[in-house]
Amino acid sequence: MGDRKQARDMEFQAFVIGRWPRLMRTAFLLTGEQHTAEDLVQSTLEQVYVAWRRVASAEDPEAYVRRVMINAHARRYRRRLREFLAPRDDSGLTHEVADSGDRIAQADDRHALLKALAQLPARQREAVVLRYWEDLTETQTAEAMGCSVGAVKSNAAKGIAKLRAIPGLAEMVTHGGRK
């Protein structure tokens, strides 16, 4: 019995080490604050560890964990806990370090993009983050958010439309930054 537990713990540890950067990026984009993102990932992993046998045997363990994270984030939002994607004074803000292949990181003013993302309602922000940052399909996004594909399409379209309506933001992203 001890060997099985040790093997399960090692499997969980390998999963966490391999997925940590992506989980943190998703949590940061959902919450907008480094410490809150770390708390979200930690609480998600606590829940997942308890149910690791079920998670590990799932068809897509990463999707399972992402769904747990989205649900945990939604519970916080429903309880009306305050979140800040970009505080009024950003002197204490820890900025995300982008993956080397992240096209969004090529924008000169990532901070402006994150600030704009903060203006979106929670469901629109979730849809935009999962579809365009995490590059999930509409079906995968719907599963992660616990809604229909139509709701994903609607929330993502509304979120993108609001982001495009912000003066200067669309040009910054499409032209690779300010000159």
C-alpha cells in the first residue's frame, strides 16, 4: 500500500512540475494578481491531489484540472471577492513572465493589454483567456467553463469586441507595439 501511495505521489508531482507554468499563466490571466493566482493554483492542486486517482484516469487530466480551476475561480467571483487585474498603483504588481513562443508577449505594452482584460466581466474574461491565450477549442473552452459552445462564442465575441473598442489597443496588438 505504501508503494502505491508513493507511486501516486510521484505521478502527481510530475504532473504539477510539468504543468505549473501553464496553470500559473491561466490563473494569472483569470485573477490578474500574482499572489491571488498562486492561491488559486494552490487550492486547485489541493483539490486535485485528494482526487488524483480519478483525475489521473480521466481522458484529459489537464482539462480536468483546468475545469477545477475555473470552478474555484467562479466560486470566488460569486462570493464577490475583489480581484484586481491591474491595481490603481502598479508599483507592487508582479508582471507575468511570458513564454518564449507567446505571440502576445511581442506586444510592447503588455500591461495595457492586461489592464484592458481586467475591464471585461468574469465570464467574458474566462472565454477570452481560454480561447485566445490558452488556445483551446470552443468545445474545450465550453467544457472548462461548464457552459454551452454557444455561450463560449457569445462571451468570447463580446469580450473581443470590448477589447477592440478600447482606443489604441487594437492598433498596438496588430502592429506589434508603439513606435
